[in-house]
Amino acid sequence: MAHKYLKEQLTFNQAGIVIEGLDDGKDLYMKGICIQGGVKNANERIYPVNEIEKAVRALNAQINDGFSVMGEVDHPDDLKINLDRVSHIIMSMWMDGPNGFGKLKILPTPMGQLVSTMLGAGVKLGVSSRGSGNVNEANGHVSDFEIVTVDVVAQPSAPGAYPTAVYESLMNMKYGHHILEMAKDAGNDDKVQRYLKTEVIRLIKDLKI
């Protein structure tokens, strides 16, 4: 049986997201549940707790070996990491009860700047695991599960709604390309950062997220 591409989304509230470092000028982190175990999720799949435990151990082993596990804004259509969309790295993952938790460090990349500005504006971003495994079509149980990364995704507007593709939406909107270019040049320039925040807030209203 061939491995299947699996992505599982959790909203800000479902993941119990905690934001660290938003207002103190230090590194910015998102922490919370990345994947739920032992329950049927919105995609009608069930991840046994032992499968999540194995996947979490394997990912932590990569991190401990010095491998940077990067994540993106929204989901691509495969398991590859696209460097132009990277917004964060996974610092660690761990088990708490049946669930796999993770801590994400937001990077000063264009997409990381976007995430940071959205969080600062009060947007409740969710997270979504991206990996592979075998799915029993009869009962939805997942086996041979591997976590590739955890991505940051937009809050869906309704239960079961697919998250807004933030990057593609940006590129297709009137101000989107301008904002991405500005994020690249923002650096530590306070004036540019303030203007960037104003523009992203306007964009958020257009995205309706």
C-alpha cells in the first residue's frame, strides 16, 4: 500500500495556541497541539496514539541531529518544503496525553513577517500537520505515520472549510505583491514595520479571515 499525503488542520482554539514573545521584542513562538490522537478528526481519520508517539520521536530525532524542520504559511500540494514560503521552524515536539504538541519559532522571513504582523493584529492563526501514512479505508485508522512538518494556516470561516491560501491570495490581490516586497525590505526599520502592519491589517479585512 502506497503512503498517502496527509494534512490535518486545527484551528487556533482547537490547538490551544499560546503565543510567546509577541510584545517584548524577543523571538516569537507559537505553541500548542499539532495533531490529535485517538479521535476521529474532520477528515474522518483516526491517528492511534502509538502512531503519533513514533512520529513525534522520529521528528525530534531529526531536530536533535541538527536538522532544521521548517514549516510554511498554508499547505502546498505535496511534502516538499518551499523556501520562499517558509515562516517558521519547529523547535520541538512532545506528547501530552493522546496529542502531539509542538513549539514553532517564527522566522524573520517574508512569510514569517506576515505571520508576526497578523498575530500582532489579533488574527487567530491555526496549525496543520503535514505528513504521510497508510489509511484503512474501512475504519479510517492511520498506520506508518510520518510527520514531515507543521504549517501555519488561516482560521477557516466555517467548520470543514478549507483554509485560505494566504500566499496565493496575496499574490492575486491588489496590494499583495507590494506587501510581500515590503516585508522583504522591512528589517529593523521601525517606520517600514509600522506601515507594513497597517497594510497587512487592510489585507486581512480583504481576506475575511
